Amino acid sequence: MFDWKWEFAWEILPRLVTATGNTLLAAGAGYAIALVLGLALAIAQRSPYRGLTFVVREFVEFIRSTPLLLQIFFIFYVGPQFGIRLSPWMSGMIAIGLHYSCYLSEVYRGGIDSVPKGQWEAAIALNMTTVQKYRRVIIPQAIPSALSGMGNYLVGIFKDTPMLSVIGVAELIHTANAIGSEHYRFLEPFTMVGIIFLAISLPAAGLIRLVEGRVRRKLGLK
């Protein structure tokens, strides 16, 4: 029987708001790591050194082919056996950043591949270094094409942060479960968590599409 109690809902709201902040922090930190590492992986895959290219591609495929949950467990529980002891927060953010960097590397790679061949030749003709070539010519032209995928993975990271609850990170699902266990009521906390995720994900997706559309129009892209 549906037995919603508004008094209880208002009582637990502050805790869920705090947990929402933790969730956004974890998602933001993980995404920042993924943005930087993903670009590095994408560029490494275009390296003239075949050995490096092979290793990076196999690494990306391995990470993409294994579950994020397994990677979280591995970093937090297996890492200490190799002398790597990290807090639940740090383990979770590294796992999310590493996992999504491999997906973003493919997004970046698609954007880089879309840059016209003439732009590469012009950079070489100007005797630019590799760093200058990517920073001044290639990346600025690749990002607009990659914006859609980058935005989608940002929303994806936010929705995957509940996996961090398995190692004790106090994000939304972990907090909702704790509230339910304390009060023997799960209807309100989990319903409110669903509403919070919906209230953040939908506007974020819309904002991403808006930004992408404006950038592409500004650059004269379709």
C-alpha cells in the first residue's frame, strides 16, 4: 500500500541535499580526470611509435570492455595489495575518471579525425611542433565535433556515481539506503533520489544540446 509521509520526506531532505552535493562533486571530479586523460589517450593513439599506439589501444579496449563496478572494487580493494591505499572518495573518482577517459578518448579521436587533411598539412608547413599543432590548430577544430559525445558522457557519469556506494562513498544511493535502514522506510528516500536524478539529468542534457547548437552555429557547422 502506498503510504507516503510528507513529514518524513521533509525531515530527510537536508541529508539528501548534502548527498546530492557529494554526488555532483564526485561526478565533476571524475569528469575532469576523464577529459584530460581521454585527450592524452586519443593523442597517444595517433603516435608515430607503433608500440605505444598498440599498448594504448589495447588498454582503452580493456577498460571499455570491463564493468566500472569491477574497476572500482579493483582500485579500492586490490590496490592496497600493491601498496596503493586510497580513500573511498579518491578510489571512486579515479575509477570513474579512468573508465570514462577511455570512452572520451574515442570521442576525441572522432573529432580529431574530422579535422580536414589540409589543416594538418598547413600546421606541418608552418613548422609547428607537435604540441603547437594540436593546441593551436587541431584541438580547437576537433572539440566542436566532439561536444555531443562529451556532454552525453557527463550525464552518464552523473548517473553512474551510485556505484560508488559499494565502497562507502556517501552519495545519493548510499545515503538513501542508510536512511531507509535507520527508519525502516525506503519509499520516501529512494523516490526522492529518483526525482533528484531526473531533476538534474534532464536540464543538464538540454543545456548540453543548447551549448552544442550555439557553438556549431557560431562556427558555421551543420
